[in-house]
Amino acid sequence: MQGRSRTFIWAVLAFVVIGVAFAIMQTSWWDSNDTVFIQAVVSGMLIGGVYGLVAMGLSLVFGVLDIINFAHGALMTIGIYASYLLFQNYGIDPYLSLLVTVPLLFVVGMGIQRFAINPVMTAPVHNQLLLTLGIAIMIENLLLVFFTGTPRSIELSYARGSFDLGFMTLDFPLRVFGAVVSMPKLIAFVMALVLALVLYILIQRTWLGAAIRASAQQPEGAELVGIDNRRIYIITFGIGAAAAGAAGGLVMPFLFVSPTAGATFTIIAFIVVVLGGMGSIPGAVVGGFIIGLTQELSQLFVSGSSKLLGVFVVFILVLLFRPQGLFGARQR
């Protein structure tokens, strides 16, 4: 019954999207704004892939530990600064720096879970929320002390140019149906999808993933078959932090680096998780694309508005009409 309900929802969504798109293309507005519209769609899809990766880590932590981690964006900021410092001080390419930042954030995440969050696992929910919020504030202020509030940015020497792939040549920035696609955003999109797939396979196809899912669904049963839930919780939080760190390294080449750079991603990640369904990894990816498109298109159709206006409208509608999210199960 649940599968039929989900199929029906997707069919309705697809019908609405196709209908709206067709209606727009028949208007005079389309003749003068077609390129702008395509650019918004392309930009929304590209950033949506990154949103999905950020939200996957947050969704995983909530699904297993049942904790809402307000420090997720701050952990992403650590990844951004780590990637920035490796590039500025040692000339390490931001994308190669993922080999350093991902393990670094994994260790940092495990440390936070082991020494800060684990003692309050059985505490009231508001205590857990305040703790993760306090960790986020502490991380942001430490970064502010060490790096000041001055925004920083980098420029990749190969971001513009031609690349011969043998069977074709790519000239960056790319032109896709009139829309401009920069190399850093395209790389971030592709690598975010690859990392999301790796994380999904890890959770669904490995012994560790089976242990994580067992601890999330039946903690007592997992203990009975020899699974150490405390260790699984530590590893899970580390994986969530590593996903945030990976996203930080991917967005760093086209983002201004500042101590609060990850704060906006925290808000969006929460909305993506609620939209896709708490604890659902595929839901996080799909939700990321939906929110990315909503963010770009809302600014196009409502001139002068914040990019987050349409995002919050979608958030409210989901809470009202499908609080369990697109891929979540209804609570009984």
C-alpha cells in the first residue's frame, strides 16, 4: 500500500511539473526568458547534487542516532577551511584535498560523538539540540579567532580552457542549451553524485551498513547478535561528518570561505531531509535536486526575493501535507 501511495505521489508530481513546463513554454514570457529559465534549471540541478550530499550525512545521523545535529554545517565549514589551507599553503588541488579532508572530518566526527554527544544520548531531546547548537557556535567562533571574519576565495588555473577527451573537446565554461556551466560546479555535481552512490552502497551492500541499519531499526536486537551499538553510533556520526567535509571541499572553489559558510547549508540540509524523509538516503538526493531547483526558480519568478523564499514555502507545504517526506514512512 505504501509503495502504491509513493508511486501515485511521484506520478502527480511528474504530471504537475510537465504541465507547468508546457504551459510556460506556450507563453510570450518564454520567448524572451528561455535562456534565463534554462540557466536557473541547470544551476539548480548542479547545486542540488551538493545539497543532497550534505543532507545525506545529516539524514544518516538522524536515522541511526535519532539526533538532530545542528553542528552539521559547522563541520562542513571545517572541511571548507581545511581544503582552503591545503590549497593556499601546499598547492594541493581542492579535489585531491578530499583525500585529507574526508578522513579528517571522519575522525573529528567520531571524537565529537564519543566525548560530547554519547553522554547525552539518553537525555531529553532539547538537551541534545542545545548541545549540537553549542558545538556549532564553538566551532564557528574558533574559526573566527584563527582566521578572522574576512571572506576568502580561490581561483583554479584550469577552470577556463579546453580539455581534449579523445572523442570530444570540452571548452569551459560549457554552454548547455544557452546556459553557462562552470567547471568547479560541474565537478562538484559529478563528485557529489559519485560520493552519494558510494555512501548508499556502503549502507546497503556491506557488513558495516547492515550493522548500521540494524542499530537504527532494532538496537536491542542488534546487541543480541553481537553488534556494539556505541561503536556503530560513533562510526555513523563520523560518516555523517565526513560527508559534510566532502561537500565542503567540493563547494570551496566557487564559494567565499568564511567561519559561517556552512550555516546556510545547515538550514537547507534540514529542509532537504524533511522533504526526502528522515533517515532516507535516496530521499536526501532527490530532495536536494528539488530544493536546488526551487531555490533558483523562485528567484527567477519572484524578482527581488531571497533564494530561500521558495524553499521555505516548499518546506511548509511538506510539513502540512506530507510530514513524513517523499520517501518516509507514515508514523503510526
